[in-house]
Amino acid sequence: MDIPLFSGATTRKQPILKSCVKDVVIVFTDLVGFSALFKSLGRTKSVDTIEGLFQQFDSVAESLGLSPFKTNGDEYILTSLPPVGQQSSLTKKHDFCLSNALRNAISFAQLAQVIVEDSSALAQANCAVRIGISFGDVTTGFQNRKYGGFDVWGECVNRAALLEQATKANSIAICESTFNALSSIVRDQFSLTSLTTKAEKVNAYVYEPCYIDISDEFDPDLIID
């Protein structure tokens, strides 16, 4: 049964129902070195640089069938859910193929590393990205408060955030479930690593580029249209 998600009103007299969606991919991307960038460029130019970076991320995400979800300062979050305006008929069965979404999330993360590396302004400030990826069942919908916006709740959201916070700069950390759901050709790019999150020590799988040949970092054949 379809569960309505949306209401145009900002003042809500009736609770807004949520949807439970299975196998949603969550990607947290954080720009490391923003303080140095701020000191180097100043507030206005730093903000312009971050906005330009996130615009590039938007284009990459869209080309891979992923949806930018929200930003928080220098943090960029996306999901495999359809864009908010296209979710009015979202049901409990998520029609986006999980394996495709995971592979495209990895491709996004690798391209994000390349984009940051190729930016002269970000390179001068020694900026890099650290990225956490997970997937799982989520609850989606608008928050039931006057100023609440659309949001996504679930253990996989917290897990992706913790992995991003725990991994080092210029690396991509994925959870064990994500690793096991990937094909062997993609898994071979990741190494088992122990990470210390805010909650506990966890086993994760981490990708770090070698910077020998850029073709080794991103295989366009892994993108699923």
C-alpha cells in the first residue's frame, strides 16, 4: 500500500505518515581541511569554493542515479532514494537495484576524490574527502513539526556517518554488509581495516587511491546506467 509522504503546508495539524524503504544506500562525504581553506581564501571565497564543489558532486550523483539529500557545512550526504519531488508514490518495495546503487555509490566516492584532488584551491589548502557508505532499511518522510523538513532515519544512516568520521582523509570506508554485497572486482579494491568510531571499534573495508594511474582509481565500466 502506498503511504503518502508529502504535504505542502508548513503548519501541520495532522501527523504526516512515513514510509519504510528497504535497502537504501547512504553516502556521507566530508571535506577535511575546511579550516585551512577558510584561512587561505577567507569566508566568502571558501563558501563559493564549497558550493562549486557540491555542484560538481550534484552532477556526478545525478549521472549515477543517486540523489543529493542534504549538506551540513562541509558535509555532503546522498542516498539511492528518488529525489524528494518524485517520492509521492514511494512504497515499501524500493525499485532501485541494490547492487547497482552500491556500485554507483563507490563510483561517486572515487570521482569525488578525483574532483577534490584536481581543484587547485582545495589542493593548496591540503583538502581531501573522507567518505562513509552503508545501506539498510530506512524510514523516510517529513518531520512532524512546524519547521521540520524531509528526513531519513535508520541504523545505516548512523553507520555511514560513523564510518565517515572514523576513516582517514582521502579514503572510502564501507561496512561489512556493503562489502559482501559488492562484486569481487569491486571488493578487491578494499582492505579490511579496524576503525574506532564514537561508539566502538568496528571492522570496515577501506579504499585508498594509489595515485599511480588515474585509470586505476575509477573504472567507468562500473557505472550502471
